[in-house]
Amino acid sequence: MKALIIDDEAHVRETIRLLVDWGQYDITEVLEASSGEEGIRLMTAEKPQLVFTDIMMPGLTGLDVLSRIAESGIPTKAIVISGYDDFTYVRSALQFGSFDYLLKPIDEEELEEAVGRAVSAWRSEENERAQRLQSETKANLYKPMLADKSFVQLLLDPEQYPLHAETLEREFGIGRDQKQVLAAVVSLQPLDARLQAKFESAMDLLLFAVTNICSEFMSKSNLGLAFRHWHRHAAVLLFFDRFHQAGAILEEINAGLYAALRGHFHLGYGTVQPFPSGIQRTFHEAETALQLRNLREQDIFLHPYHVRRQALGTLQAPLAAREDELTLAVRMNDLAGIRHVLEQWELQIRKLPYIHTRQLEMWWQEFTLLHSRLLLENEVDEDGEEQLGAADDLSFCLPLDEHGKPDLAIWTKRMESILTGIAQFLLRGDRNSVIRSIEKYVRLHYREQILLDDLSERFHLSSSHISRSFKTEFGENLSDYVTRLRINKAKLLLADPELKINTIAEAVGYQDEKYFSRAFKKSEGISPNLFRKRNTCPAAD
């Protein structure tokens, strides 16, 4: 703690300094000022917890000092030490926040008692301030999470509004008299190259920053609020007033996002709907506006639903039109033919003036159906499907380059790789039935400890023969094969953000989470957590 003695008489300052046992009160620094002006400067710079001041001094008086203390809000206890016992001075000192009023000449016992009471009062108030700050901090941390939970639940089921009405009114000022709402969505997909590089392993942090910036604008304009939709990995804004200004406010928000994060974001917004029954509809309209934005228009970032819905139409350049050519090329193991057909389809798409996410989703659905038919028509059994499934990733992700622009070559290369894998699988034909049985047993029991001796006893083959034949047939050692099965399964489970890492480790046969993380990193080059962040795609309606 610090103390400040303000008095124009040096002997008074020296008397106070000598009479008080400063160490008893943990006061480690005692400052002195010979005038009110100097005292105020020191008080502002040092912020002492205890101030002693005279009343009558040349220039600024002690009452002026007390007034400045009250105005500054500095948590200080002031003790007036004066030669005047006039009640007018006493009353004025108390009105300005003086803690005590002592008369000169200074009585040592009275001074010690006054200091003890002042320090005790200051510490008590400091504890209250700390508790209040802690409560406010918790509230500030809790409120965004409360908004995330309450409003996401409303988006999922508006009929739950009666369960949240009291909380919405108390915490967010949204009363039961609120009649209308308009939703907007800030997409984190796609991002430009700079944002991708900066937040590649910290997308949650980016979502937090985006939501906070949106909240500041919404609060400043007193139009509504913003919250995080974790499942969509997007920031959602709800307007409850002045809906005609939504477009202009969203333009300001995007400019603010660029100023803070040095990157542009795409924002979609719906139409005004009744609250709460229409909150789900206006939210889906905002998402649809984003899904229907023209991916070829890279300089347009605001997407109103009433404009984008006009883009809905029939599927253009369908991949199904080339299904027969691709099927024949796969069956003939014509790898060059597979590549040629896909390149021709890509060329056709490049000529289209308008491409949106819904169109891409339909094209990818066509491809997954083609994939299923190829396996079915060529009588690929469950064993074959599992082997191919370990290499074939059929999840939907936008084919975007590092600048966030659509690049169909990303897809055609991915499709070519998957179809080539099927063609080569069909070419290999039947395998050694015993080794295939062993491989099937391994795939069914990969979570367990698999020993060569156990396999030898079960399948009546020597351990060396199993080891040698397995590597010849499948191109890798048995132990490496088991590890790959476990890691591939773990990669699928990591797509579920609700599953904990230790749960996934146990599910794929690792009892030790640290050992699982080391095995995963050795196989994939990155930790399970980083893999999850890099490979989680936003859900699409």
C-alpha cells in the first residue's frame, strides 16, 4: 500500500511520518506533497490508498483535494488533519468523502486509531470490489455462452420460446412484446488465403473474434445481438428493430471485420419474419442466400435472400450424363479414359457463368451415387467396400483454392483418384482365401491386441507364413495394417466434435491417450486435435 501526506508545513508532514507505524499496515511507500497542486499530481500518478491532507493551504485547499479524489474515482481513504475545529470545515470535509477529521496538534493515539480504521475500511471495500469484479467477469464470460445456447435452441425449435422467454428478457432485453426478427449469417467458409494461413489451427478463436466484432456493432446500433452457432461454425446476427437498415449495418460490420482481421467475409441475410415463430425461417433464408451466392463473383460479400433465391433452378452440366463413359472406363481399367471424361466435364462447368454451393452439393451427390452403383454392379462385397472405404473420402467440401475461389480441378483430381482405386481393385480379382479371412478377422478385431501366434493357432498357419503372405497380399506388415485401421477409424470419429480424444482412443484400441496421440501424429504428421480442426467441414442443409 501507499500513503500520501499533503501539508504546506514540513514539520507536520514529518510528525505524521514518525508517529504512524507504517509496517503494521503493510504500507511500504510514504509520499509527501507541500501543496494541494503537488498532492493532486502525486495522487493521480501514484494512486495511494491512504491520503492525509490539511484543510487550509495556499492555492488548492484540502477541500479541493478531497473534491478531486471524489471525482477521480480512485479508491482512497482520506484523513483530514487540520488546525480548524469549525463545524463548517468538518461538514464540508465529510461531504467530500473524508474518512476522518483530526485536529492539530496531532495526538499519536488518535492518529493510530484513525489510520487503523481507514486501512481496515479500505481493505474491506477492496475485497468487495474484487468480488464484484469477479462476478462481473464471470457474467461477461457466461453471457455469450448463454446467448449461444439459448438462441441456437430457438433456431432448432422456435416453440421452445416460452422456456427461454424470461432469460431473453432479463439478459438480453428481448421482451415478450417483440414481434419481428431478421437473421443474418457470417460465413467462415470460404476464407481468403491470409485468414486461412493465420487461423488454420484456431478456427474457434476466429469465430469468437468475428462474433465479438459483430456484437459490438449490433450493441452500438441498438439493433439486436450476435451469437455463435457452433454446429454451423458461423456467427448469427439477429435484428429486432429498424430492419430497413440491416443491409447498411452489415456493410459496416464487414468493413469492421476487414479492419480488425484484414480479411473479407461473406454475409447472407433473410427477410423479416414474426418472432419467435419465424426465427428459424429467416435464419435458413440467410444460410440459403450464402449457399446460392455466385462463387464466380469474388468481390460481392453481402447476399440478401430475396436476390439469391432467384438462382435456384435445375442442375446444369450434370455428371450423370457422363456416367456410362466413366463406368466403362473403370471396368476396363482405362485410367487415361477416366481422366479424360472428368476433364471434359470440368471444361463444361468452367463455361457456366453462375456456380453456387447448392449446385456443387448436387454434383457431389451425383458422384457418390455413381460410386455406390459401381460397387453394387461389380458385386464388390463388404470386405472390398471396407478396403476401398479406407481410402475413399466421400465427404463434401467446397473445391476452393487458397484464395477462396472455386477450382473444379480440385474435385476432378479427387474423383479420378477414387475411381482409379476402384478400377485397380477390380483388376486384382480374387485373393488367397485364407489370407483374406485373416485380413477380415483383423478388421473385425483391430481394437483388440492381435498377435501372430494367436492368428497362427486360429488359422493353422505358421506365424512366418502369415507375416510373409499378408505383406505380399496387402503391401504392408500386419502391425502397420492394424495401426492404419485404427488411425483411419479415429479420423472418422474425429469428425464428431462432441467426442473427446480419450474416448476416441479407447474406441479404436488405445488404452493410453498419449500413446494414441503419438501413434496418430507418427501416421498423419499432426496431432488428433489439429487434424480435427483442419478437416472439419461446416454442415450443409
